[in-house]
Amino acid sequence: MTITPRPGIMDIALYQGGAAHVDGVVNVLKLSSNENPYGPSDRAKEAFSRAAHDLHRYPVTDHAGLRTAIGDVWHLDPTRVICGVGSDEIIHFLCQAYTGPGTEVIHTEHGFAMYRISALANGATPVEVKEHERVTDVDAILAACTDRTRLVFIANPNNPTGTMIGQAEVARLAEGLPSGAILVLDGAYAEYVEGFDAGLALVESRQNVVMTRTFSKIYGLGGLRVGWGYGPQEIIDTLTRVRGPFNLSTAALAAAEAAVRDTGWVDRCRADNARWREWMATALAELGVPSDTSTANFVLARFTSEAEANACDDYLRTQGIIVRRVAGYNLPQCLRITVGDESACRRVVHAVAQFKGAR
């Protein structure tokens, strides 16, 4: 007898996270994982420290404190919130609960890698749909839908392109899906768009839309892995049945609750990100490295070829600067560069200028 995994598992390539070190180089600047350069707020750090006194206790299973805080800040029903180990786990719950062999999961060609991974892990068939000049194409998604479609994932803003589509287009997509299919709006970068509800109004008005969010980006809690989802009560109740009872630690829950309530910190981080994102994109464009208008905390720098993009990445590493190659997202001629603080943005633009000048 041969021991083998279920179909689809071996089609999953091992996930490659953003690098954090360069051999032989000190003073490394990491701009590969879209992390908040300012980290979490002081309130979040204080809550994390206080949680150390209860590390011998099991965490609560209902996440009531965090769900209530999310409800207060975002003006939504906390009973329809589910919390997970990053929004990745919510994505996996959706695939686990609603897909399987013979079903299909739609994602866009430059969409987040976890959509395909979670579909394959649960025996479903991932269906990749073309984007239009690195922007989600609603008509292409609707044309790809079949009676086997169970989930449609779009990130809005998208990673790694930084582009987004308007609320009317998202609503048209939700309206056009076949019955039995769920639209999942990945809002990992939603807080970087001022006044954006990440699809909340659409979730409230329909029975086939779910929103996912994360504390890993603007809240600066990537190291704790906390995310949440919001959707119709029936769907959230279903996902709760597959969620492990102790999936989030006491410290993670405490820090996330403090972080979401510290709206002033979020406002400051959003404003600083917008300022230096625009500066960096403009400066890179003046060097002959354009990018689409980004609404997230990174820019997708486009080079003339894959060879030039890789050569630039190699040069940046010699300068102790780590960015992200995105060939795995069907963008081999691009580098994704996280927006850092002022010194980080100036440092990476200076290095790209040196690279371009040397060619």
C-alpha cells in the first residue's frame, strides 16, 4: 500500500514569504512583506504586555471582546464576525466549508496566492481569470462562472498590483454570480483607503457576500496573526463550526482589540503611507520605472523586462534592501516595494537611481 495525500495537495507549491536577511549585509531594509514600518500602536503593545500575566490560562473561545470592538469601530453586528489566524485562516475556512472535489474557485491572474492554495488543499479546482491591465475584470469573472463555481475571491485593493475597482463594479459582480456561489472580498489593505468600507454595505444588503480583513498590515500585528471575516449569519455560523476553539491566543486577542480601538493610530499610519507612497511612485516614475496608481501600502514597480527587474533586485540586495519579486503572480517584469517611512523610501529610490545610472 502506498501512502498518498488527497488529490490537489501535491499541486501546491511551498509558500515563499518575503525575505528578511541578506547574507553578509548589515543594516538590512526589509520592504518585501508590506509591513507597517511604524509597527503597532502603544495601546496594542501595552495590551500585549498585560496579557503575559495570563499565559497559563486557555484563551476564550468566543472572541467576544475582539468581536465587540470590531463591531463598535466598524458599526456592524459582532455576532456576524468570525476571527481567525490572519485572514488566511478565514479564506481556508471558506474553502473547507463550501468547496471540494468537483467544485471550482475563481481568482484573478494576479490575485493573492492563498486563494489557489486553499482551493487545492480542499480538493477544489482553482480557476484563474485574466485581469485587464492589472485591474480586476468583472466581465471576465462572470464569463468564467459555471454551475460548479462555489467561491469567487477578489482582493480590493489587490495584492500585488495595488489597484482596486469601484463599489458599483463589485455590486455588479455580486449580482451576476450563479446561485450557490459566494463572493469573497479580501480587504487586507482596505484601511489604507480613506473612507472605504471594504464592501461592508454590500455584505449587509446581500446573502452571497463575505468580507475578510486582517490586523497584519496597517495595525502592525503581522507577528501575532489575527484576522476576521464578516458575512451573512448563516455563513458565519457555518464557518464557526470548522474553526478550532482556541485558534487565537490570549495575547493576540488582547493586542488586536486594543489596536482596532486605537483609530487615531490608524489615521496617522494611513496619512503617512499615502504621503510617502505618492512620493516614491513619482520618484520611481521619473527614473523610468512606472507603476499603477496604488491604493495599498506598496507600489508595483514595472521594469522593461524580467531580466531588468531581477538585475535591479540583485543590486538592491547588495545595498541591503529587500523587495519582492512577483513572477509567481504572473508579473515577472515587476518588483513589489513596500512603502516604508521617509528614510526607507528615500533609500530605496536612491538605490534604484544608482542601478539605472549604472546601466
